[in-house]
Amino acid sequence: MGEPIRVWLITGDPGVGKTTVLMKIMSIIRNYGYALGGMLCREIRVKGERTGFELMDVASGRKGVLASVELNTGPRLGKYRVNLVDLAEIGAKSLVDAINFCDLIICDEIGPMELLSPDFRHAVKFILESGKPVLGIIHKHFKDPLIQELKSKPFVEIIEVNFENREKLPKELAEKILSKIKGKDHGI
């Protein structure tokens, strides 16, 4: 038998509910009193139109801009410019900091924008090798050597969210994560 699973990476088509599943799992884990750290990404909308993405440090609540149509610097991806400074100082830092104090590291998302940052890439490798449980979201179709490397690790499970499984996934995944964190079955 191989190395036990300790990294769960959620994937799926856009709009299928990946972030909703992640947030529900986070809520279940928090309700058991465990500490969460890492980063979340959320859309920034102005008058109903997406203008960018916000980064948030899960532990501290500190926020920054991942990408925006209003930025004048940074690498361009589609209509957005990626903010490498906030990605390093909030995104990558929140991942690395989480190793020291949290029970579960959250990484939303490992995708094309985030992977433009060398600091973020380094932080993802660091949390994977830390031995800590990690729950993340990976972009479904993006081909990148780091994503291929993640998928090949024996301790990584890839979970695809679809319309059929998205309601039951939070409870199922939370049970797996809780059993890893605490070392036994919980019965949620």
C-alpha cells in the first residue's frame, strides 16, 4: 500500500461548485475546532460584472488583489493583470505561514493566474512536502508542470466536482480530512 492520502485537490468545470464545496468543508472542519490557514480567491464584481479576483489569508483575514482589469502592471492573462506583489505577500506567505500553526492548509486555487508567481509555486511545493493535510482547488484543463507533478504524487487525491456529486462531497471529504487530522474516524 502506498503513502496515505493527505492532500485533496478539487477540480471540475467552471461554475460547477468547487469553491462552494471547499467552503462547506472548511465550515465542517472549523466546527470541530481545528485551525485552518492558507489562501482563498474570490471574484471581484462591479455592477454585476467580474473585474478581477481578491486574495484572502484564511487565518488573518488579510486581503489583497490577485488580478484586476484596473491594474497597470503585472503579467497579463486575458483581460486581467496579475498582481505578483499581493500574490507573494498574501497568497504565498499565507500558505507557508499555515504550516506552523494550522491543522489544515487551504489553497484556492492552483491555476493559471497563481502559477505566474514564482513565490506561489515555491509555496505550493513547500506545503506539499510539509506533511500537513492540504485541501485545494486545481484548474481542470490548465497544463502546467507543477499541476502534473501534484497529480502524480502518491499522497494526492484528485476529486472532480460535478452536478451529481457536489451535494454529498463536502461531508464525504470532510470525513476523510478529519480522520487524517485526528487519526481516527469521526462519523459526522
